[in-house]
Amino acid sequence: MKIDEEYSRLLGFDVEFREEGKASFLTPKIPENKNYPPTSLPVFYNPASKASRDIAVLFLKAFFEGEKISVCEPLAGTGVRSIRLILETGLVQYALVNDISRNAYELIRINAKLNNVEDIIEASNLDGNELLAARGRGRPRFRYVDVDPAGSPSRFLENGLRGCGKNSVLGVTATDLSALTGAKQISCLRKYDSYPVKTPFMREVAVRILAGFIVRSASRINLSAEPVFSFLRDYYTRVFVKVSPSIEKAKKLLRSIGWISYCPKCVSIDVYRVGEIPINKCSRCSLEVYSSGPLWLGELCRKELVEKMLDYAYRDLEIYREVISMLEYIASEDTSLIGYYPVNVLSSIFRVNPVKPRKLVEELENNGYKATLTHLDKSAFKTDAPPEVIREVFIKTSRS
Ligand SMILES: C[S@@+](CC[C@H](N)C(=O)[O-])C[C@H]1O[C@@H](n2cnc3c(N)ncnc32)[C@H](O)[C@@H]1O
Ligand SMILES: [Zn+2]
């Protein structure tokens, strides 16, 4: 009998061998029909999330360079994420790998053995909140906690943060982009205490709402959570925060919470910080506009960290090729600039032909303004130039 058939018999569902990064592991047999929802499998596995796991590996390598760390994956599915973190970073000494599903738990144990990491991985079969809420009080917390649910992470956030020790990181995934990007505004209010109003830069609003929610959740339980890396890709967004037990730092971070509004007439982006009351009028043309928020207005990535991640990615292109282009975009992106302008939106407002975003970045920089591309929308640019300059530069470049 073939080895995967033996495991299928043992587990009571069909499994197959797969390879991802340096891991060789079993997943439930994936139906030929590619449209299956991964949540319908006996154990969750989505091959399309490889990039998310690539990024987690590169992030840990860059952030914890040379340290020995403990990690916790409260919602682990097959365990492939933790196995890859162990095999590819060489930094992980202990990993608590948990899933509420009994099938997942059994598979995590088998996959740990198949990759010779059973001495590092402790498999667990609890509710993720129960597992994390019990940390502290004599049970060591972790240097890295990875909250990776299907849907919204909001109900796991506070406990995820409680599982974080000193100088640690929490990585968070949200796949409910319909809520975060404003297609389902009330769902966003329900899950993230934040209201998204439609703008041309909703993908950034989504990342900033998630980041803001993490910052605020941490401050509620006397922790500071500072966003250090984030991205949005395909069907999900991820934010990594540095966690420290500091009320003073938490208060400081809260000053970067606020609201954003966008004027579809004069293309002004207005920003209001905590302490300023958002007004429902465009600051330039007085058109009635509404604000998205509360959300995070600070930087979303640390440049030196992204550069290190890129460096590690270049060293092993066989594994990380898929995420290179996104990392290159992020490395060149200025996330202190709020919002972005897709060129087709501006071309229809200004009634001229679209212009390549790269060309506009160049022209705006030549005029003394900050301007960058963004991984969030490759047809867009970010800038601190005022609306009248954006208009003038856009029209001039379009006609040249
Ligand atoms: C998106 S999958 C995890 C994928 C995995 N992190 C990876 O990278 O392949 C989410 C997992 O959370 C598990 N889950 C759902 N609710 C849970 C809970 N309350 N506690 C622990 N696990 C839970 C599901 O069984 C599922 O395996
Ligand atoms: Zn206006």
C-alpha cells in the first residue's frame, strides 16, 4: 500500500503529498474542480495562500535575525505555516501549533513527524481563544503569534495579543475584504468598530482599518502594537505589529488614529487625527463628503525591514519568486502618504487620457513633491501634492 493511502486509512479521509517551500507534507486530497472552498475540506488548506506563508517566513527572518524564538499558530490547519517557519528561518525553538478541528490536530502531528520537527512542534486541539487566553501566569508567552483565520480575525485579536511576550510580533490575516473595503459597511462596523466610506483607494482603507483595530485592541489591554509591515494581496490583507507591554507607547500610537475623507470633485484627501472632529465638507471645495474611520494614519511598513525581506527573498528565488515583485513595490512605497489615485479615476475627472503612474511619479518629484507607486493598485500613485498641482501635472503629462 502506498504511504499516502496508509495515512488516508489512518485519518479516515483521502490525503495527498505536497511540497511548499522546504516543507513536504500531507493535505486532504484537493478536488480537481479548482472552485472548491478550502473550508469544505476535512482539514483547511489553500495552495493560493503560499505567498502569505512566504511573507511570514521572510518577515521572521528579517525581524528576528539571529535570535531564537518561540511561535504560536492558534489556527493552523495542516500545520504547513509553522513547519515552514521552522525549516526556512532556522530561528524557531518551540512552536505551539493548534487547531480546533480534531482532523487538523491529527494531521499536524503527522506533518511534524514527516518533516522531522516533532521535537519543536507541540500540537494542540483547543479553541484558539482558550489556548491564548491561558498564556501568562506562569505559562510563557510567545515571540511570534500568527492569527490566520478564514474570514475576520477580530474575535481572536485580544487573545492573540495576550499570547505575545516582550519584544514580540503579532501577524494577523483578514480575508473579509468585502467588509473592510466598504462593500459591507455595517459588517465592518460590527467586526472592526470602523466605518468605511467608498473612495478610489479602498484597498488602503482596508489595511488601515485592520491596523487601527489592532492598535486600539492592544491599547485596551495595556499593550502597544505598532504596525511594522503590512500588505494586501488577492483576497486577503495582513498586518504585522510589534507588541510591547507599555501604556505610554500605546497612548502615543493612538495619536495616529483618525479618519480620512475623499472629495470626488476636487480630488482632495482630508485627514483628521484623534482630537480633531471630522467635518463632513471637503476642506477645499466644500462639497459634502464623509469620512472613513477610525483607522491607522501612521506608516504601514518599516523600510529597512522590507529591504531585508527582499534580500532574503533574492537569496532563494526558487521558493520566494512569487512575492518578489510585491516586495519591490512595497520597498519603494511611501506609506506616510495617505491614499492613492488610480490614473483612470483622474483621467475621467480631468477629461484627458490616462497617463502611466510611473511618469506621474517622476513629474511630481520633479516639481518638488513626494510621490511613489503602490503595491495596492499598480495603476495608481501616491503623493503629497495638493489637488491643483495633481490636476495641472496630470493634464500636462497627458497632453505631452
Ligand atoms: C485559514 S485556516 C488556517 C490556515 C493555516 N494558517 C495555513 O497557513 O495554512 C483557519 C483554521 O482555523 C481553524 N479554526 C476555526 N475556528 C477556530 C477556533 N475557534 N480555534 C482554533 N481553530 C479554529 C479551522 O479549523 C482552520 O483550520
Ligand atoms: Zn473638494
